[in-house]
Amino acid sequence: MGSVKDRIVIITGASSGIGEATARRLAREGAAVVLAARRRERLERLAEEIAASGGRALVVPTDVTVEADRRRLVERTMQTYGRIDALVNNAGYGQRGPIESVPLEAIRRNFETNLFALIALTQLVIPILRVQRGGRIVNVSSVAGRIARPFSAVYDATKHALEAISDGLRGELAPFGIHVIVIEPGFIQTEFLRVADEVSRSVLERSQPYAPFLADLDRRYERLRRWAGHPEDVAAVILRALMERHPRPRYAVPGHARALLALKRWIPDHLFDALMRRQMGLRPIES
């Protein structure tokens, strides 16, 4: 792209966290941002803020898991601007709990939001980008897309699958001048953990054999906050991915995310697993 000025960018999950920060950053750079999320009031406040700063924002309340909402999002964007230059697939949430305790229906819901709805929206946008002979699809994955963790394996599996979909799609769309880019945030200070805890509360409450580990895990996550990045850090990397003439397939952010992925790449799995168990306090139970 070279610049995002006057580019039309759809951002899902734009009502908070990474999506909200990305909308602000792209609007400051001159992009027209299409704000999609379920919480209309938050989207409208964000759009007013962007407009007050001289930017352009279109609010389209959207539940990405609803087909009619996805179609309305794309149709409203085309009716308003006549084109789409980029899609930032950011909507998603975390599911916590030991696999033994997570109901299959909860697993399906997590995949529906984090993967299947994302694919369905992307399928609506691809023909537009293909006819235009160019564009970008930015999929917000996670370090968890390449490092699965105890008690977060369901969410991590959705991101592992997203990485595979992105890699396949990258090859399929390259002949049409469409770039597919994966963003891999590490621990970021957003609503993510709070929402994951709320969604997972009933699962965690009936995971009694794992209770000591889960309680200790919460304390460890609190200590990790000092290493956490900020949504603006991720927004800056998304902007870079949209602007670079030859974007990389993956961008990890912040520094601790890159360090973890390097460690995973260079040490044997059994050593990495042992390190992960130690860091998460998963010691053998004494009989």
C-alpha cells in the first residue's frame, strides 16, 4: 500500500482493546475506518472521537457470528465508499479451563467466533479485493497460535487453525495481488482476560481437581502484567503491515512475544513443555 491515506479499512472487534486502538491509529493516518462490533454505543463514541479529530469512521454494529450482520457490514461499506482496501479480522474471545471440563458446545462457540465467522467474512471480502487486483487481509492471531498452553488449549487451538488458514490463503491470493498477514500479540493489557474469565466461570467452577493450579495460575497472570504490552503497540504493527510494500507473513508484538516464539523454535519440545509446566506451577500431585 505504501500509505493508508484514503484507504477503506474494515476493523472487527473495534469497540475495545486492539481493535479500538487500531481504528484510532489508522484514522490518524488518513484511512477511512469501518467500525464493526456488537456494542453500538462504544462504536458511536469512537466514531465521534475520530470525527472530532478530522478523521472518517463508519459505524456498522456487527455480530460476526451472524450471517446477515456480516453481509450488511460488507454491503454498507461498499454502498458508502465503493471499495474495500483492507480487512482487519480482530474479533474474538478467550475460552479458559482444562479440556476435561470444557463442554463441546463451548468449544464450538469459541471456534465459531474466532475462526468460522472470520472465514465467512473473509469469503465475502475476497471477491471484492480480487476484482480490484489488490488489498490486504490482516488476521489478528496470538502467540498462542504457535504456543499452546495448559488451561487455554481451546482458545489456542482456534488461533493455531487461524494460522493454517492464513498460510493457505496467502498462497491462493498472491496471484491477485492480495496480501494475507498474521499479527501475533503476546500478553496485552486489554479486557481479554476479564472477558475470558467471565465466559469460562462455570467451567472453572466445576474443575475441582485442577483448582489449586488454576488459583496459582491467576496469581501468575497478575505478576505477568508488568511485562504486558499495550493495544497501541499492536495497532502500530498493524499499521506497518498495511503500509509496507512487501509485508512479512507474520509480525509478533511486543518483545516478549518474539522472545517466546524464538525459544519455542530453538529448543526441543520436551524441554519447552517442562519449562511451560514449571512457569505455570504444574508440579506432580503427591499421593
